[in-house]
Amino acid sequence: MRLLLVEDDVMIGESVLDLLRDEGYAVDWVKDGEMADTAIDSQTYDVILLDLGLPRRDGLTVLRRLRQRKDRTPVLIATARDAVSQRVEGLDMGADDYIVKPYELDELLARIRALIRRAAGRAEPVYEHLGISIDPVTREVRVNDQPVILSAREWAILELLLARPGMILSRRQLEEKLYSWKDELSSNAIEVYIHGLRKKLGTSIIQNVRGVGYMIPKGSM
């Protein structure tokens, strides 16, 4: 999953960036509202973590412009404890949730996971499909109730495909979800991770739609 972090406080930004990357998210970090607009125009994100008190263009303006473009990307706004009116305005303007500064990092992760579930049309915290279950909180993967160890990238690909069975994701789409601007990417990285997943989960679980991409089928194989 790829996230956009919009935060001008360097100390907060660095701690949140490290946390999210440790959790396996690809994260782009910008420090003002104009850079946020540029990032949103050039890239698709799964969640935007948006500070409101930004230089050059405030967070509410960024949010307003986002929704005016009919962009439905989930937005989690971060506000100061005493900014009740800003929280209300942000929610009424189209934000999906908010978190109050200074926030607990565990709460931040839980709210991000909830937004991702909601965007995928899921309420349950654990994904289960075709004998595979994944728990985004513990990162536990089980196949026919047997634990399987995945690398961080393998986990990220499996989560993307298992969240929407039947949806085909191209190599380019997977790359965009897994890598931020600063990450180095080899030309065959996705193929290597898919090969690793098939060895661990079964050769037929991830299907290759020739010339289009990869998918996990909706029904029995």
C-alpha cells in the first residue's frame, strides 16, 4: 500500500515515516500544501495523512481541491488538540477520519488500517479467501491453517491481491503500490516476489493474465 504523508514538522514527519516504512508501507513525504497537490496529481495513493497547518497552502485547501476533482482517496487529517472547529470543517469537507496531535503511533496505524479496509469494502480485520488468511495487525499469514513466513514485499503484494479477489493488477500498478519515490526498483522485482509467493502459497493461487497482470480468482480454483 502506498501512502502520502503531508507534514511540515520534521520531527513528527521523520518518526511517522520510519513507523510506516517499518510496517511495510511505501510512503511519499511532502512538507507543504503545494507539494501535496503536485504529488496527488501525479500519483495514486491508498491513504493520505494530511496535516492542516501547512505552509504555502493549508491542509483544508488541499482537501477541498482533492474532493472537487472527485478523488475518493481516503484522507486522515491530523489536527491540534484544541482545533475542534478545524476537525469539524475537515470532516464536513470530505475527510474520512481524524487524529489529534500529539497522537499515539499505534492509534495512527489502526486508523490507517481501518481506512484501507473501508476503501476495499471490507469490515472484517482479517482477510480470508481460498484457504489463505492474512492479519494486517499481526502480519500473520496462514494457508489451510498452517503459518507461512513472507518477506515484507511478498506480504504487500499478497495483501493487495487478496483484498480484491478477481481484480487484475498490472506490474506497473503493483510497483506503484510497493515503492515510494526514493526506492530503487529492479526491472523484474515483481516477478521475483510473485514467484516466491507461488512457492509458499501454491502455484495456482496467483494467476497471470497474459499481457495484463496478476490476480487471485474470486472462486475455487
